[in-house]
Amino acid sequence: MKVIQADLLGKVSSLMLHHASKVLPPGVERAIRKAAEEEPKPKGKAYLQAMVRNMEVSRQRGVPLCQDTGVPMFYIDLPPGLAIEGDVRAVLEEATRKATRDAPLRQQVTHPLTNVNSGDNVGWGAPPIFVNYNNRIDYLELLAVPRGGGAEIKSSAVVPIPGAPKESTILKTVLDAVAMAGGENCSPNIVGVAVGGFGIDFTEYLARKAIYREPLNSRHEDPQVADLEERLFRAVNDLGIGPLGVGGKTTCLGLHMEIAGCHSAVFPIAVSFYCWSARYSRARIYPDARVEFVTHPELNKEFSHGK
Amino acid sequence: MGNKDHYLRTPIDAAQLEDLRLDDIVYLTGRLFTIRDWSHQRIAQLLEKGEKEKIPFDLRGMGILHSGPIVADQEGGGWKAVSVGATSSSRFSPFIPPLVRDLHPGILVGKGHLDEGIVKDLVREKCPFLQAVGGCAALYASQIKRIVNRYWPEFGMVDAVWEFEVEDFGPLSVEIDLQGNTSYRLFRSGELLKNLNRVYEEAGLDKGADYVWWPRVLPGSKDAFDYATKIEKG
């Protein structure tokens, strides 16, 4: 059994969370620039051009892209034969405090009953940490997401009637969810969809995590799922909602679907959105403690000097 | 439809507001105040109690921005704007009519839509609703020249009222103009409806189909009580 020290995880996560709030993954930035170039409608184009300028100003000034830096979410995928030694929750809480001070991130986390704000984005179980045992990788994968509220609240999950026609039900549920949000989820979005899974929180987890699939708008390995993804991606963009619902040809930058085994009478469908400012950072930690920043490779140099 | 550019300066001249048309672009110079959940609520409560004099800032002719900004302390005192963008405005709809009626702001800037029911209040009080491009908080913060003041600090950084001095703050698009046109209604009942019908037809979908087993209605919503106590029509 190889062991990675929790302290290493903490140092890496803090940098990731900080930089995720300021620099979009390259694939997302490219997709926004492409949408801005190709948009024929003047108002939609003006909106997309403002987004491009925002990415540039954020980089120049070193400030968060969006004031809603959200609640940090951490995802850890662990391969077989690798363990973490130490107090993972404590180091991720400390990483959150540090990124909140350094970026700075908005002081977001509040007690749900009293509205008391902890001031450092830590408290009462926040930040959430999701661990997945993944036997298809041989490194630890870490995902840090400063997840804003505007897209999260328009995410939803339903349980269809067991006999409902599968494809029509999936298509209608996703298209209805996109149309209801109508761009107020800060479109163009990345849309995550999950079908199946049990309980419903697992379905929602899969939909939300599907958002961060790379490359952006790549297809699922199961051809039936890939076909649904492709049809949904086209249909969503055909709605013409455009940036922030002002009309335009790009409503979603990518659409990713996951499936999972479920109860025979309960096949939940979850739809999750991320705003155009789809901020996340992914890194790999190998069993020999080597760190590779995937979405923010500029951190590779900074990290090797800084440690 | 407009698409004309307008440069406004606070206190905003009412005649200039009459010229704004749906989808025109506005750049604001002067004073802009942030309002969010708790400050909106407090303003509404004070006005309801007839205690307008307890509101420590004067919004007449000024800009309001629905925002919970990131602000940092500055060395040697004061603050600097880090990231300042608009938040979803629809949740503030109930608080807006008394605010525009009694405090007479020049323009209201936010994100998304406002309830159709309050459009008449905005038109009567001559306060158009403008949208800041969602997610562009780095860009908008760069147009804030100075933070003039902070009110109600007990609400914390996000919900306090911040008074900014801004220069060419924009682009802001006109979403509700003083003719009572709303881009939200036009788009949803026009282009989106047309596109939805086409996309559903192409996909062979029945737009009226009801595939959902649960939740039949949302717990906590106005329909839940009736659902629990009445038999559904089959």
C-alpha cells in the first residue's frame, strides 16, 4: 500500500481552489471565445464579448472571475493500492481558509438556520468532500470547484413513472429544465445529466460531476449514451436561449451524461448546470507524490518552486 | 428595438431615461449602491413602518446594483472593489415596488428577470431595469473608481450596502423600459416558444406529456397542501 500525505493534498487543493476562481480551464475559455466569434445576434455577441473581456481583466488584475465564488467542493478519486495518511478534512478546511484569504474568495458559508457567516467558508460540514474509489486510474485525482449558487439552484432531479418511454422522458426532462432556467443560470452552460443511480443524491452527484468531464463536450464510451448526449447537445443549442437568455446560438458549451444501475421501479433523472464561468481545477497526485496540475499547468512550476 | 449606446451620469436626468429602449446598452458614471437580500428586506421594513429617515443613504437619481460583492480592506483605511457582479434579481421582486415609490432611484441593475406584476411600478416610478452581464464581476469591478461608503456593516461584506463611484460602468442592457416593454416576456413568449415547439416536434416529443412520478408538486410550494388533501383528476 502506497501512502500520500494529507498535507500534500492540502497544499495542492489550496492553490487549485484559488486559481480555479480566476482562470477558466483552457477548454472552457476556448469555447467561450469561439461562441463570441460565431454569434450572429448583436446583443448575444455583445454579452459574449463582455465575457471574453472579463476573462482578460480577471487575468490582468488577478481577481476572481465572478463575485459568487460559491461554496468550495472537493472531489477525491482514489485508485486501488493508494491511501491518504492524515486528517483529510482538516487539511481541506485549512486549504479553503487559505484560498479564501489569498484569492480572496467571497465569504459565503453560512449556518442554514441562523444565517451566521463563518467568514472563512468553513463550517457546519462545509466544504463538502466527495470520495470515490476508482479502479480505472493509478493516481489520485483531485477536483476543486468554487461552485456558485446561480447555476446550482436551477439543477433538479425527478423520478419518472417506471413505464414512461425512456428516451422521450430523458429528452423532455432535460429540455424542460434548460427552458425553465431560460439562461438565468448564466448560460452558455455546461450541462450535466445523470440517469439511474440510487438514491437520488447519487444521481445528482453523477450529474454534477459529469460537468467536469474533459475534454469539454466529449462523448460517453457507451454508444447509446453518446447518442443521447449528441442529440441533447444539438437540441439545447437549437432552443436559441443564448448567453443569459438574451437569444443566441450557443446555449450550452457541452453536455455530458452518466448512467448508473438503479432500482427497477425508480430511475431518477438529474440535470445539473454550470455557468459559462465554469470554474474548476483538476490535478493528479501519483503514488510517488509527484503532482500534475491538469487544468492549470501554470501551477506545475509555481508548486515545484514553492514547496 | 434599440441597440443604441447611452452614457448616463448620476443623478440621472429623467428625460434621458425616457429615451432608453429595450436592448439598448447603457454605461453609468457616478454613484452606484449595492442592494441584496437583507438590505432589500430592511428597506422594505423601514418604509412600511414609516421610518424612511432611518435609511442612511439617499438613492434619489442614483443607480442600484443587485450584488453581493467581494471587497477587500485597503492599506491605510478604506476598501477596494475586487469582484463585483450582478446577482439574480427575481427573488427581490416583492421588495422593489416600495423602494422605487419612496426612494426614487434612477436605474435598477440586476440579472435575469423581475416578476411581470411589478413592471407597472417601475414604469410609474420611471425606473428602468437593466441587466449586467452575469459572471463578469472582474470587468465591472475594474470600472469602480472608489468605494465611497459602507452602510449596515452588520450584514457582512456580502449583504452590506456599498456606495461605489463608477465610471462608464457597463455594458448594461435595458430589459424593462419605460414603455413597459420587457425583454423577458418578449423572448419567452416569442422566440423561445417558437424554438421549443420546433425542437420538441423534431424530437417527436409531446410537450404536454407528464412523465414525472415524483415529486408531483413541490413540497413547500403553494400546490402542496391541495395535493395532499384532494384527489388528483385522472
